[in-house]
Amino acid sequence: MLALAEDASLPLLERLKFVAIFANNLDEFFQVRVSGLQEQVEAGVVKRSPDGRTPAEQLEGIRGRAQELSTRAATVFATELLPALEKERIRIVRSFEALEPADRALLQQEFDERIFPVLTPLSVDPAHPFPYISNLSLNLAAMVRDPMTGVRRFARVKVPPLLPRFVPLPDGDRFVPLETVIAAHLDRLFPGMELVAHHAFRLTRDADLEVEEDEAEDLLEAIQSVLRRRRRGANPVRLEVDETMSHEVLELLRRELDLEEQEVVVTSKVREVKDDVAVIDAEARQVVLDLTAARDEYQVAVQRLRLAELELQQADERVAAGVAGSVETTNEASRTGQRRRIGCTLGPLLSWPGGEQRRPDRHQLRVRRRLRR
């Protein structure tokens, strides 16, 4: 998939989809394959695979290769695909300060009306333990400080998955990531506190299903039970953090999530590729919908035109039939009038007043001769 994404001969949208598929496949690989190898390492398994490697050696090779592939994907996305998207008037704006005042006001209104009501910031202190981080969720790690005591605290803000990942600007060409909008208004979530720093991070957990089919009386119930346990108790497998994350925050996350240093992946933009492609794909689908609607309107117009032509043809036939009928009616009326005139002339020839027979005069004889001819 990554090789296809690097192929410059393919259409832009197809290359973007291949990058997204690569990122999704990598997530699933860590959730299933890597998590299984970690369980083997924790269980002390040293049996070598057909390629001659132990589970620990396989993990080491996988992490190095995954980092290499992720770097390639990020490079092709940043250096080739994003510039090509900007040429197509699709731009991802990640700096809130780079926006115009009118755009900032619009995003602030969007935050107040739609985003703020669904945010739940969770602070960590002696009375509040570290919150549960769900699988593949995008989060903001915020460090806040009490201006009175100077005590620094860690807080976690989950980017709500129920909202669209990008907020479009009025021009329709620029899109602002949801986490950028939230980060620009973090002070609203912690009134009376000073915001020291904020960083994005994402956690991958074990998603491998382990169901003993032979021992389970009800397979469906067993699967549901595993899913419930996995939802809250799946072990962390990988932690993706922003390259700007401070050492203090990184060590806190590692300690609370019980992760080793090699299980942390540092990236330039957390969860960038798949979400960007989602927006671009949505734009492409909208274009397809617009073209489909235009095609449907064209087909309707063609059908209406054909119906109009058929009605016009039928009207012409009716007009022609009406003219022929009029001529026939006129001819019949003419013949009827002629019969009436002839009848008036023949009347005296057929019956005479008083029923007496009388010899016709010369005019009546001429009429008889004309009728015989």
C-alpha cells in the first residue's frame, strides 16, 4: 500500500487512500500481531519462529521496520500529497495563530456552541487517579499550574469522536483540525489556572480476541464477555506522541500506562494521515454527489424534452386529423345543401298539389336530364 501511495503516476485521491489504508493496517498489526508477541515475551516464551527469531527479537525488528515505514509515509504525505492538495484548493490549517480574526471568531463560536458542551477534562491529583485512555483515541495532554501555589498538574482532554475531525472555514477550501480548535481554547476548560503546555497523544491497545471455543458453552456469550473485558482492560501496546512533547509529560504517560521506552513512537503529527484523507475523501464524495445530481437533472430534462416532442407530434397529428375532418365536414355539408336544393326542385316533380298528376314543364325536364347524367 505504501509503495502504491508513493507512485506518482496514480491519481492524487487514490494515493491518499493508499496512505490511509497503510496507516489503518499498521494500527491493526500492532493491535493483534504485536500484542500477541508482547504477551509471549511477558510469559517468558523463547521458542524461535520459522525465521529463527525469538518473540523479543521479532518485536525489536518490527518496531524498527514500523518506524521506517511510518517515516516514509509521513514524508510522502508532507512533501508530495499535501502540496498537491493545496493546488486543488484543499488546505489543512494547523496553526490557529495564522488565521484571520474573522476566522478565529467563527471557530470560537463553533467551540462555544458545539465543542465545549461535549468536552470532559480530567485532572490528575491525589484525589483523582489517572483516567482510562481508550483504544485509538486522540487526546490532548495539558499541563496547568495554580497561580497561587505554583503547583503543576496534568490534565487529559479527549477529542470527542462524535464530532467531525475537521472544522471547515467559510471559503470551503481550508479545514482546521478539531484538536487545534480545542487546544486554542483550553483556558476555557481550566478557569483560574495557567496553561503551561499541551501535546497530542494516541494510545493503541491489545485488540486480539482469545476465545476458547472448546470450553465455551455459548460462543456468542463468550465473545461478548471478551469484548467487555477488552474494552476496559486491554493492555497498552503503543503510545504515539507529538515530537514537541516535554520529557515531564512523556515520562508521566509512560509511568501511568506502564510502557517501555521502545513502545513509544514519536511522530510529527499524531493521527494526521488517516483523518486528512477522511476529509479529502468526504470532499471527493461531495463532488461525486454533485455530479450525480447534475447527471440526474440532465436525464430528467432529456425525458421532459422527449415528452414535449411526443406531445407536439401528437398535437400535429390531431391538427392534421382536425383539418381533414373539417374538409370532410365541409364537403358533406356542401353535398347536403345540394341535396336540399335538388329536393326542393324535385318536390314538384314527385307530388303535385291535391295529388293530381301533371305534365312537367321544360325547366323540370332539364333538371331530370341533369340528374340522369
